[in-house]
Amino acid sequence: MKSKIWIGIIGAIAAIILIYYFTSSSSAESAGILVSVKKGEFVIDITTTGELEAKNSVEILGPKGTRDYRIWNMTIQDIIDEGTLVKKGDYVATIDPSELTNKLKDSQLELEKIESKFIQTKLDTSLDMRKSRDELINLAYAVDERQLVLDQSKYEPPATIRQAEIDVEKAGRSLEQAKENYKIKRQQNIAKMQEVSLNRLKEQRNLDGMKDLIQDFTIKAPEDGMLIYIKDYNGRATKTGSQINAWNPVVATLPDLSTMISATYVNEVDIRRVEAGQMVEIGLDAFPEKRFTGKVLRVANVGEQRPNSDAKVFKVSIEVNEKDDLLRPSMTTSNRIITEKAENKLFVPLEALFNLADSITYVYKKSGLNAVKQEIEVGESNRNEVIVKMGLEEDDQVYLNKVSGMEKSDVNLLPELNGKRKQEKLEGSKPNVPDTIRKDSAGGEFKRKRKAS
């Protein structure tokens, strides 16, 4: 009888142990996905979206010299399709010449007016000079007459002779004055003719210049190549109906497809980590199976505000190392800029991090059949993972989400961080807990931060 009682007691205890084992094990397993702490090379990168363009290209320019005729903006009346292969001298586009045509007509009317004024001035000066010459001849005759009277009055009384001498002197002086006036009037009329002649010449040159310029409103290819539309500040292609300005009359480009670059934009938070010469992994949205390498060619020194984005971004040019016929201008690229590589580092997914009161970073670490809240010290992070400086070992396992039933459990604190926590508490600062930073193609960012349990 006693043996049966002991057997029953032992069986009950075994059943309780088995029930506890399976319930606790299933509870821990149902808590979420377990991942192991990894150790190895940790890559810190920045991912952006870019657009392919040729490193070198030939610009197809519209008419030059339009500023001389106060034409500041011109409209593209017609342009061939983007991607068309052209030969040197082939037709590319037509610029609307209506504004220049109106100015040309006005110039023709102005030239006719100046021509009429030129003829009128020429006739007026000719008549004026003829009148002056006739006056000189008449004054010379008057001097001869006075001299003849003087010669005939030598037997007259002295008073009469003196009067005749005075008349001769007055006539001679009038003649000399008329000669001086003639010289001045001649110079004056020459100046008048020069003025109208210069006005006529200036307007004639202006008209001839516009006649030559209007020929440039039909644009032809300067070299062989594939025609690519240029884009304005807002990213819109310059095509039929678009306007170009007189300071930069570029209509399209003929890219050199042998060397391509990916033009991308990095937000102001990450730009400090980007430098020329850094390696880049490049993918094509159109051909996901294709992978290329590149390097950062240059980084803009001045930020800009892109359309539909509140963040300031900096333009970064990435040169593609490989050559491939698939690479075409305007293709969308995914760029992974490798900013730093750290060797022999422990790291875990960002999803495994949790915060307590914005001062303690911890993970749910698997410990035997259960889980514990373990404080960790974190370092640099990338898009998916973060370096663990302290608190975990290689091959430890952590959960990617909260373990149910542990909301009120204590966190196993690291003694090494006590002084740091006290200092942060005194300064009222928060620890450097990395957020997951997701960047869109325009350089904006989305942040995801774990809330305290």
C-alpha cells in the first residue's frame, strides 16, 4: 500500500516537471523569433537612390547672341525624340523664332527711317554749303568793287578817300569772316553726315546680325551620338514647349556612354560620413540581377532643397567602374555607399533593441529555457544592425520582439555602465541609442525608435 502511494507521488512530481518543461519551453518559443549574436566584419553604409548620367557629354546649344537683341527666353518649338541616334549635322530641334522675327521687322522699319534721314541730311548740308560758297564769291566781288571805288577817288577830298578805304577794309574783313564761317560750317556738316552714316551702319549691322541669327534657330547635331534631354531644377525634361534662357541655351546633350556616373543626393545628417574615393555597390532597378561597383567621385560643398522634400540634401556623384551596354542615361540606380568597415565586432539586428526610460538599452536574451532582460552598450549602426560593445557574447541568442509576461521583469544591468548612467542623469542627457534610419530617394528620412517596455 505504501509503495503504491510513493509511486503515485513520484508520478505526480514527474508530471508536474514535464508540464513545467513543455509549458515554459513553448512559452519562450512563442515569444518570437530568435537570432544569434554574430561576430565578424561590420559594414556601415548609406543607401540612396540615384540616376545614371554620362560623366562626359557634348552639349547641343541653342542660338547664341540672343542677349544682344534683348531676347532672354526662347521656346523649343520642336525637338526629336529622346534616345534618337543622330549623326553630325542631323536635324535636332527648332526654336520658336517669332520674337526675333518681330524684332527683325522693327529693325527694317527703323533702317528705312534712318535711310530717309540720311538722304535728307545729305541734301540739307549740300544746299547749306552751296549757299556759303555763293556768299564767299559775292563778298569777293564786293571787295573788288570797294577797291575800284578807292582807286577812282584819289583826286577826291581826303574825307572821301578815307571813307573809301574804310569800305575796302570792311569788305575785306567780311570776306575773311565768311571764309572762317565756311570752314566751321563745313566741319559741322561733316559731323552731321558722320552721325547719320553711323546710325545707318549700326542699324544695318543689327539687321544683318538678326538675319544671320535666325538661321541658328534650326539646331543641328554637333557630333554623332544619342540625344538625351536635359532636366531643369525640378527634374522635368526640357522638351517641346519648354523654355531655355539666353545665359545657358542648352537644348539637349550627346552623352559619352563609355563612362557613367550615378547622381544621387544624401541628407545633411549622413553627408559628414561621405567622402570622395569611398567604394559603392550599385544596382539597377531595371535589371535587378545586375550588380556593379563604383566609387564616390565628388561631394557637393553646398546643400540644396529638393522638390517635395523638407530636408536639405547634398549632391553626390558616383562613378561606375564597369562598362556595360545596358547602362543608359536616366536609369534609376540603388547605391550602397560603404562609409566604414569594422573588423571582429559583435552585432545584432536593430529590431532586437528596446529602451527603458530612455536611459537603458536592453535585449531579451535567451537563458536556458527562459529569457532575461539584458542591458547592452551599443555602438555604430547601419540600416539593419548595430554593434554591441558590451553585454552579449558571440552565439548568444536574442529575441526580435518583446517576450510576453516579462513586462515587469528587472533588467540585468551592466556594472561597467553605472558611472555613465549617473553622469547622464546629472547632465539630463540621453544615451546614444541608435535609431533605425531609412532614407528615401529624395534624401528624406524615417526614424523608428523602440518604446520602453
